Amino acid sequence: MTTHGVLQITLFFVVLVALVKPLGWYMARVFEGKPAGLNRLLAPVERLIYRLCGVREDEEMNWQRYTVAMLLFSLVGLIVLYLQQRIQGFLPLNPQKLGAVSPDSSLNTAVSFTTNTNWQGYGGETTMSYLTQMLGLAVHNFVSAAAGIAILLALIRGFTRRSVEGLGNFWVDLTRSTLYVLLPLSFIFALILVAQGVPQTFGAYKTAKLLQPTSYDQAVLDQSGNPVLDEQGRPKREKVTVTEQSIAVGPAASQIAIKQLGTNGGGFFNANSAHPLENPTPLSNFLEMIAILLIPAALCYTFGLMVGDTKQGWAILAAMTVVLVMFTAGGYWAESAGNPMAAGAGVDQAAGNLQPGGNMEGKEVRFGIANSVIWAAATTAASNGSVNSMHDSYTPLGGLVPLLLMQFGEVIFGGVGSGLYGMLVFAIIAVFVAGLMVGRTPEYLGKKIEAYEMKMASLLILIMPITVLIFTAVAVVTDIGKASIFNPGAHGFSEVLYAFTSMGNNNGSAFGGLGANTPFYNLTGSFAMLVGRFWLAVPTLALAGSLAKKKRLPIGVGTLPTHTPLFVAWLIGVIVIVGALTFFPALALGPIAEHFK
Amino acid sequence: MSDSKKSRPLFDRAILHQAAVEAFRRLDPREQIRNPVMFVVEIGSILTTLLFVQALFGRGEMPAGYILAISIWLWFTVVFANFAEAVAEGRGKAQAAALKQSRRELSAKKLADPENRGKYTTVQASALRKGDVVLVEAGDDIPADGEVIFGVASVNESAITGESAPVIREPGDRCGVTGGTRVLSDWLVVRITSNPGEMFIDRMIAMVEGAKRQKTPNEIALNILLASLTIIFLLVCMTLLPFSIYSVTAAGQGSPVTVTVLVALLVCLIPTTIGGLLSAIRIAGMDRMVQANVIALSGQAVEAAGDVDVLLLDKTGTITLGNRQAAEFFPAKGVSAERLADAAQLASLADETPEGRSIVVLAKQRYKIRERQIHDLGATFVPFSAQTRMSGVNLPGGEQIRKGSGDAIGSWVKEHGGEIPPDVRTVTENIARKGGTPLVVADGVKVLGAIYLKDIVKGGIKERFLELRRAGIKTVMITGDNPLTAAAVAAEAGVDDFLAEATPETKLKLIREMQTGGRLVAMTGDGTNDAPALAQADVAVAMNTGTQAAKEAGNLVDLDSNPTKLIEIVEVGKQLLMTRGALTTFSISNDVAKYFAILPAAFVGVYPGLAAMNIMGLATPQSAVLSAVIFNALIIVALIPLCLKGIRYRPVGAASLFRRNLLVYGLGGMVVPFIGIKVIDLILVALGWA
């Protein structure tokens, strides 16, 4: 660990927290339909959208209608995206003449982007046409994030409204989040990225002459891709000399901006944010890291404003931040300490003027350990999933950090909207047990937490472990699952666990080392992603509906305060204990076993 | 209240013995299925028993003796939970039986012929049935609820209404009389309208029985959480088998985790501590209510009592003593204070009401006027009667001294050709304004002055209200007095607010307003006119001596008819919830240590490095698993006393209660099992069973 690294981590969190209040205030104005600065420009557009779509702005929806609207919207989006990938060969803006994506991969990708997961079984530059990237994937980057915000808004209204059925209008919430929040932020951010050197072009891939031609051996393959055997029955090999390099470009900046801001994480290029054209400079790296957490963090303040007590919002943000700081620090420590095997072999892993020290395997030299670890923690805490280093190459404990952050249910910042509503459900559970301890029927923000609320909250904490654990179990005992595990031992187990944790929590980052683009992983993964998103969204909306119908109780001395440091600590305790108790045995057989080897 | 409130020892031999038998009888799966957590434990016990049989007769997955040991302790886990429930239930039943015996028995003068009140038979009140007719004379208690068919009498209903002034009961509109009240003057013939004697005991026993079956709302919500935690852990343990099979292949050594160890892990992880004690906590909570002489008509009411944030308290009887006391003499112009005090004392010598006694005492204290014997004076006492509404004394010298309300004395003086002088009238108005009751004293036609009868605020009540305020509960005083008087008493008693000139309508309106604002309101009531407000309140405590309508409208009945009981009821309600919350926290915190005991034990063969996780240094993998299971079973027994007594409630506000309970049960729950499991492991080693 270096002073420089610690300073960078500190700077990151200071800048993040400083941005919370202005953006949070702006979003609250937008979501409450009050003027917020961009109205003169965007209000006519907003009205036009409503008129074109036949949306009545003031029409209230009860939770069932809100849910149906959200589900239908996602379903149509999913089908369109699937079809678009299947027929992209016939569509324009495809300079590389990329053909149709395979059915299972198309399904997986369609599900992945609709659910705000952005798990990528494919490599962007070799699979997706510009049109698919822009009109398919990028559009979903916006609307899946906006749908997350809409669900959150419904839940917040559940807390603020009293004795009513209506939770707002899904179409209005969706439109406002996209138009006033995601689009302007992405627009500004894309321009900054272009200034930093990220390409934004419809032109074909560039070709560069290599300064030093490279030669290598490769197996000769026949038409169907099988190795050609020589007379002795051994695979035939041939020498290849490469003199040119094809450099993938495209309309990247616009998509990278929203992939970070909308906690999507699906890279334009396969190497994601480790790719120099996605993330060219230390400044772009810093801003992209901020962008991962920006909206989830600011929404906490928005929440506080909307429920009429900003302390409540700060408390939630404090709980999130404390966990993330602890895990970032832990990861930084583990990665800086380096590889114990290498240390045993007498390798100098200390940081110095000539080397960054620690475990640099799988990390960009441009970013170093501190910035790789912040990214790894932020991207898994938020359900972003973009990466600027390879998590698979982390030390066992360093790799445990992103894994566990996801296993907390993506509530430490979490996805745009979805992270906060997940966190509020944890707050409800924390309040329930704590409320009993002070001798009153538990209440949160003046709403009583009763059997129905506990039923929905229990569903929310129950569903994610079910999908993650069961699919991992199936994968590690069936041949079809085991065939894709390239690394032996505990590490191979971690890879499978990571893959399903990532999909089941709508994160989308990959540990790597797992051949996940197979029908088995594509289909089980699609299922896990759908469950992880919609089986959580529906109970959340049901919860919102039930809360809205209740009276709002006045806060007094007898009410458990939910903004104190003690409650924050308790909330963290509940999240960590539920997450850790659920996954500890699995982790013991993965990263922990690997660490103690 | 104090004599009927028996403090029963926490454990009684007979109860324990019976509970032990019950604990085994309730192993019946049909009994267990109502409790999802313990049902899972029972299934696990059956499974390990079968594994033991398999090991005994064939190839077992582990040594038969070891599986047996695990299995036995799993069975004990279920038995201990059953035992806790049976003990709580036994205590409740014993309490009900004791109350049945100690119930006050009234006697009644039963008339064979309602027209002929000369001929009656004395019977026990409990022998009376609906439709019987009884005679009640001055000084008698009314044996049961009924209605007056003949006679006019003044009745002291302060025991029920808290109002010190006697009320007139006669056939017609004011015919309802209540059991337990006392006739002060004249006589009444009453037709009994209820079958007394059985009702409350029946309710009480029904409540104790019902406590076993009927879950309270918060308990249902908690059960949902516990059930889903159970499902999660079931899943964790089930998927651990494939994980371990893969790990064995991957590591190339060791053997997969056994079903016995998985079942042990499962039982240790699911919240058995709270799951096993949940119904015992509920029954014990209801039992504490019974011990406070309060009958809850539903478990929901007990729980709601903990949530109350506004208490509506009647002034008289709750905040002030039921009887007023003389505080001051105000002589009329031209009359000396001694003369007034002397006359007032004479008029009160034979007046045995507390007000009368207080006049005698005040005269003695202020003016050294010694108490005299009415016989020695040769005077005749004129008792209070419903017709005259005055009392007094006729002296041998022909003086007729009377005291009574301004109106009563006014008409008496008028009858004798006089009138109340204006200065006395002003004084009486001032007294009323200050919150007191004025009595006017007259000697024949001459009005001597007024006596100031003052409301006496109960000792310690102010501190009680302060405590309530700290606990976040608002107190509102309800009184029929005018606003000025009410404000004076409210300030003295330290209540947060008051409702003056209260009528049944304004009471109801106040409750509705508060409920609209989201508050939970508790009140006590007794009269029929309280019934609408009682029905509206969230927690409504009816006095046992109250009218039938009031009792039907309330959801709790106070056998002692003590309005101050409301405060205790709130505490019992809070204790019930707190005990649940604390034990849930404790139960879940326990899991951390159990992981550190069982996981290294289960997988050290596959990944030897995991031995580093055995931070307790448990002797062998076998002893580690067994110690965790034994700890898990014994902790249930260890917590029975706590769940019977309930966690102590302190009126300190939610924030500090939370801090304290989190420290004790959260942090304690984390630490205790580390120590407990280690100790059990050491004992197993010492016994050579490790």
C-alpha cells in the first residue's frame, strides 16, 4: 500500500460524496415534476412524447398496473433486442459485415441488457454491428436504468403517500428519468470522453502497420473448425506472420457514458474498460469510476428529500459508503500484499520507484493497484459490471471483495434505482427486528411493517440466494457445467460461483476463466438474470402498494430513530450477516480455501 | 390490586413435572407443523435417526455412535422448545386457578317476592342467575349487574366511575346498577341481568388456552422472516453437498460432507432459539397480563398495548384521588373562620365519606377544634339522602346545621326564608374555577360560608407521566370540569394535554382525530357512555366493575378496576415485543460462531488449510460439530427464564433501549456461543468423547 494509493482512494470518495447533494437535489425536483433548470429545453419534448404515446401525465397507477406496465415494457424491449441481433446482418450500419448472433447468445444478451445486467457472453467488436450497439444495447442501457429509477420512485411514494392506491405513472417516471437525468448526464460525459480520446465514429475498423511483425504457430483448422491431423495423427500446425493490426473503433463514447452512468457495464469492446479506447487516460478512468456510483449515491439524497427527511437519505448513503470503503480498503490491502506464492519464491513485491509492487497480474499498468481495486469494488458494489482489470487474476482475498459485494444483493449502491430499493428492503428488515427490540410494532418512515411487508421483504432476500446457489450447484456437478471450467481446484469453483452471482444479481461483471458462452450458461444465466431483476421488482412494487395504503405515523421519542450512527451500524450488520451467512459455506470452498492453501 | 397480584416463583415443581411430560407428548409432528423452524428440526432428527439405524445395520456414513449422539441432541432441541412452551402454559393455568379461588365473594339478599322486601334469603352472589331479584339496603354491596325495579337510593359508584359524588339510582332512565358498587342510603330492589361468577374466569382460561393457538400480528410477521431464513439455510446446506462433491474432485482428497453433518449444520443455523421459544414468549406475555389482573380478550390487544402513543386518562380516580379533600374554609362576611370550621365539623362528625372525614381533620388542624362525639352532644345526625342532597346535624339547642352543594343549601335557606349572600356566591364560583368543589354550610337560615374541596393529585403520578413522556407516550387527561379547573389539575399532575368538559361525543371525536394523525390511542372506561369511545380506541381497558356495554366495547378488562393499570398494560405489551426482538437478534448472531465451529470441521479433510478457521481450537471435527449442536439445544433451556420473565422495560426512549438491547443481545449473541461451544468441547474432551 502506498500513500499515493490511499490518497487516490480518499480523493475518489470525497469527490463522489461532494456530488451527491447537487445531483440528488436536481433529481428530486425532476421526479416531483418541479422546474429544475432544463425544463424550457426538454418540457416540450416530454409533452410531445406523452402525446405520441397517448400517456396522460396525471393518471395514477396502482401497484398492479404499474407492475404490468413495467413488465410489458421490458418484455417488448427484450423481444425487439433479440430479433435485432438475429437479423443484424441485413440491417445498415454494419461496416464489418457481422452476421447473426447465435440464438442462445442473442437471448442471453437480450435478457442481460433488459435486466440492466450487461453480462456479456460475446465480444463486442467481433459480434455486434454499430446499429445493434447503438439502437439495441445503448437504448437498453438508458431504459433499463430508467425502469430501475421508476420502481424506486414507486417505493418512495409508498412511504410518502398515505391511505391511497396510486404510486404514480410508470410512463411518466420512465420518461422523466431518461429525458432529464440520464440523457443530459450521458451527453456531457460522452463529450468529455471524446475529449479524452474515446472514438465516436461510424467508420470501419482501422488498420495499422505493425512496427515489428510477429510470428506464431497455430493449429490448422478445416472448414468446420476441427483441427486437421497430419500423417502421424497429430494436429497440423502452421506458422503465421502478422504485419497488420485491425483496430476496432465505432460509436463508443456515447455508449460508454451511459454504460457507466446507468450501472449497465456492458463494454463496447470485449476488454471493457481495460481497453485503451474505452478508457484512455487516468482522468477518464477517474471520471468513469465516479460515473459508476454517481446516480446510485445521489438517489439516496433524492430519497431523503422526497420522504421529507434528508437525514434518512444520508443514513442510507452512510451505510453504503462505509461498506464500500471497508471493502475497497480490504481489497487494496490484499492486492498490495501481492501473491504469497511469489513471495515464497523470493520475488520482490514491494512498491518502489521502479515497480508498483503487489499483485499486478491482470491489471493495467496505466491504472495501478489502487485504481483497479476502486473500480473492482465500485463496479460490483453498484451493479455495474464494467471492469478495468481482470478480477480472475486477483489474489483469493482480493477476488473475494467483488464476489461478496455482489452477494450482499447489490444493495451497496447497487444498480440505478434497483440498488436503493433493495437497500430500503434491507432497511425494512433491519427496522423490523430492531423495532421489536424497542417494544413497538416496527415502523419505517412512519409506515408500520407488518406481515405483508415482511412477506415481500422475505421474498426479496430469499430469491437471489436460491438462484445463485442452485445454479452453481447444478453447474459444478453436471458435465455440461463442468466442461466450461478451465481452472482446476477451488479457483474453478470461485469462477462458477462468480458467474452466477454476477448474473443473479444483475451485475454483469465476469471473473473470467469460465467459457460461459455455451447454451448451458447462456440459458441458465438468462433465467438467473430475469429472476434477479423481475422477481425482485414485483415484490418491491407490491410492497410499495401496501405501504401507500397505510397511514403515516408521527415520529416521536418512542419511535426507533433510523438516521443514527447506531442504526446505520445495525443496517450494515444485517446486510453483512444475511449475505455472509448465506454465502459463507460456498466462499469457504472457493476463495477462502484458495487463500489458506 | 396488590393482594390479588401474587408473585409466583418462576419455576414450580408441579408445573415443571407436568411440562416435562408434555414436552415429549408434543413431539407429535401434527403439533410441530405449526412452527416451521422446529418442524425442520424434527425432520432433521428423524433423518439422523434413520441414518443411525442404517449405520447400525449396514454401511453408515459415519460411526453409528456418533450419529446417535447428534441425533439425540437434535431430538433434545425439539423437546426443550416444547418444554419451554409447556412451562409457560402451566404457569398461566396455575395463575387462572389461583385467581378463581381468591375472587371476592359477595352475598346477596334474594327476594322470593319482589313486592315483599321483608322476606329474603341470604345467598352467595355466585348463586344468582339472570332474572333473580335481590334487595340491597344502605351499606350493602350490589351483588351483580342489574336494573332497579323499586326504590330510590344514592349509590357510591366511585369504584367503577371514579366519581366521588354519589349517584341516584331509581327505576326508569337511571336504573342500571353495577356489581361491586355500594348503596349509601335508602334501599333498592334490583333484578339481576347477568350470570355473574363465571364469565371472567371463563375468559381467562380461554385466554390461556387461546394463547397457545392464536398468533399475534407481529408474531406472524416475525414467523415469516424466520421461515424465510430457514428456507435460505436449508438451501445453503442442500447446495453444500454438490459443492463439497466438486471440491473433493478438485482437491483430489477428502470425502464429501456427510448428511449427518449437514443436518447438524442446518439445525445450528436456522433460528431455533427464537423459533423454539416464540410461543412460550407469547404465552408468558399473556400470563404477565393475567398476573397484573388484566384479561386480554385477544393477544392482539396485548401487543397493541406496546404500540400505544397516547393515553387518555380520566381525571378522577386515575390522576386525582377518587375523593376530594377539604382544603380551606371561606367564612361569609361577619362570620369568624372558627365559627364556620366548628359548624362544618359538627355537620361532618357522623359523615363517614372521605370528604366528611377530611372536613373534620381540617378543622382540627387549622383551628384546633377537637373532634367530638355526636352522642355526647346529644345531637342527631341527618344523613345524606337522595332527596335533600345535604347532610348535617340537629343540635339539642334547636340549631340545624347543614352542608351541601350551593344549589341544595340555596333551596334549604330559601325554604326558611333566607338566601345565600353574594360574597359566598362569589367564593363558590372562585372555588369551582380553581378546580375545586364548593360546599356551603348553613346554620338554619344563616349561611356561614363555604368549604373548598380540592382534587388531590395522586402521589407519584407526576413521575409516572414523566416516565411515559420519556418513553414517547403522550398523556391526555379527560375531565368533565371546566377548562380552567382542568388546566389547573393538568398542570399540577404534569399531563401533556387535557380535554375539559368532556362528553362521550367529544371523547370519541378526540380519539378519531388522534387516530387520523396516525396515533395509537389507549383509554380506560367503565360507563355505558364510554362504550363508543372504548370501541374506537386501539387499546380499550374496561373496568371489571363497569357496565356490560363498556366491557363488551373494550379489548382488555381490568379485574382490579384500577385506571392507573393502563400504564402497566403498556409495559407488558412492550416487554412482549422486546423479548421477541432481542431473542431473534440473539439467535441470528449465534450463527457466526457456529459457522466457525462446523465449516472447518466439515471441510478440513478436503482443504487442510481451512483448519485456520477453527479459531476456537476445537479438539476434533467430530467434537466441533457435536459441541455446536449441544450448545444450540442447551441455549433454549438457558433462555427459558428470560422468556418467562420478559426483558425488562425501561422508560428511556427507543434510541437508548435499542442501544442497550443491541449491545446485550446482538454483541452478546455473537460472543456467547464462542465461549459456550468451546466449553462444551472441553467437557467432551475431558469425558473422552471427542
